[in-house]
Amino acid sequence: MRKCPFCLQEIPEEAKVCKHCSKTVVKRCPACSQEIVATASICRFCKADATGKPPPIHVQATVVNDAPCGERRDVLVMILLVIVTCGLYGLVLQYKIGSEIKRHRPAAQLNPGLDVLLLFLTCGFWGWYVMYKYPREVEEMVRSEGVATSDLVLPCLLFAIFGMHLVSYMVLQTELNRHWELHQLPRS
């Protein structure tokens, strides 16, 4: 004989339901499926949590520096401005993005003014290098602050090689927008 964990009345050892309070006195362990007392919080067989609650999620703290953030730009507005200005806004955008990255991460080896000049002097071929260099700097900037990021270099470079620099700027600006928003979050 044993006691019911709910009403503390004597019940047979093999009983699954208490005949006095009609409550189920056993449950299955979510980890090993062994029968355990219904009120148990830890399985006596495998020592797993038997409450059925999900384990707590540990969030990695991010290291965000206090460097100045860049401008958050709407990607659709960027597209419209590039189209309306026959591509000239793309040069302005390249300069602004490069300047913001350099201001936020002084270790970045960027010279946005020279990049725009070389873009003209090389008839646009320098844009391929820019679409390799800027996304790489953004990745390093984001990772140095402890935030996960996806690969930016490959898509930006491929879009640039196939003549879709605008899409490269969209990918880059989307990642920058996400990063600038992280800096706006309140810190604990």
C-alpha cells in the first residue's frame, strides 16, 4: 500500500487512479516514458524535469558599442530615388553607406569618396570591389558587437557582377537598418 499524493489516503501500490479523490496518481516521464508519481517534478529514473515545462531559454547578451549610428533608410524609397535620378542617387547612397560604416566602426578600412571617384575612373568596375568590401566591413562590424549575421558578401557581389547594384544596396541597407535598430533598443 502507498499514499495518494493528493488526498494522502491509502491506495494499492499498482493503482493509477485514487479511489478516494478520483485523481490520476501516476504520469509518464516526458524524457524516458517511465511511470512516476503524478506530483513529481523530477523523474526518479532519469532525473529529467518531469513538469513538462520547456527549459529556460538563455539569451546571449550582445555587446553594442556607443559609436554613432547611421541613417535608417526605407528600401522602397531608395529604389524610387535611384530610378527617378537615373542612377545618380546610387552614388550618393554608396557614399553615405560607406561614411556611416566608417563612422560607426573607425577600424573599417573605407574611403567612400575615393570609392566614388574610382567608380567613375574604372567605368563602374570598381563597384564590384565596393560590393565586396562594404558588406565584409558590415559583417565584421556586426560580429564584433556580438550579433549574429548572415553572409552578405556573396549575394552583394553576385548581384553587382550581374549588373544589379541596386539589389546589392538593398541587401546591405536592410542589414544596416537591422543593426541600427539594435542600437536603439533599451539596454538592461
